[in-house]
Amino acid sequence: MNTDAVVKYYKVIDTGYDANARMTVKLKMNRTLNNQSYFSITATIGEKNGGWSGGCLHEQIAKYFPELEYLIKWHLVGEDAPMYYIENTMYWMGFRGWCDGKVDSPPNLEHAKSTMIYGALESDSDVDPETFTEEELKAWMLERLPKLMDLFWTDMVNIFRKDEKDLRVEKAQLPVLPLEEA
């Protein structure tokens, strides 16, 4: 039933090096090896001189495709939760892993909020994640997860114009292929 859902947007942009560069934004429901689907928003920029860039060009997507900026928060959100929702948030809050005090190392509230998609729910403004213990933060995150996923699936249905069940991978449909042995 599921085929990869893909929507592409194109625009000619001025990169500063090429006034007629072509930018392509791809919205896609991808599949993992264990048959879970997840959303990605990526882009490529091709210039006439042969230069190009690609991947998670989220700053450029927001700049040149402001109508798609609201989808960036859903990058790498899977069927049931954002990828490594609890684990990565705890890491960036400084509860797990190392804390060496360097810029961009844990604890880093900005990265933690991005990982937990803080601000997606109106009720998030009533909560300061920095005040929680690790156990309290985990409980709060699990409590908000159903509402967060409802918002995610509403956006996915709207952009792909398919029912949620059609965007989810049918577990029995796709075999898990063994990795090639080295």
C-alpha cells in the first residue's frame, strides 16, 4: 500500500555566486530498514558553474521557501515519535553523555528544544524544560507526545494529500533485507 510519498518544489534563486541557481526542496516520507517511515525535508542547490550543495539546508529552505519553514521542525520525525526523542533531548540537556563546557556541547538548551520540537504545542510556553529533573522531563515529554504526533500527522496529510494510514509503512508489506556481509 505504501509507496514513498514525495513532493518537490523548485525555484530559481540568487546564491551570491549565481543569480540563476536552481533550488529544489524535497519533502519525503522515507523508510528505514526496519520498515518504519519518517519525514525528511532536504534541498539541493545547483549552479550553472557546476557548483552545488545539498542535504539539510534548512536555513536556505526557510529563506527561499518561507511557506515550507513550518515543516522543518518535523525533519526526522517517525511514525510514532521524533527520532531518538527522549535520548537526544536528555543528551542535549546535559543529563547523559559528556559536558565539556565548549560552545555547542551539552548542555545546550537550543539543541534540546529543537530535538523535542519545543514550541510546536501552545502549552509548551507554560513549561521551562530547564527546571525539570531528568525524570520529570521524560514524563513531560511522554505526556505531550500524543498531541505532538497529532500535529505532525495533520501536517503530513496536508502536504502529501494522503491519508495517514497510506503514509505509514505497512509492516507486513516490506521485507527487511539483510545487510550485505563484508
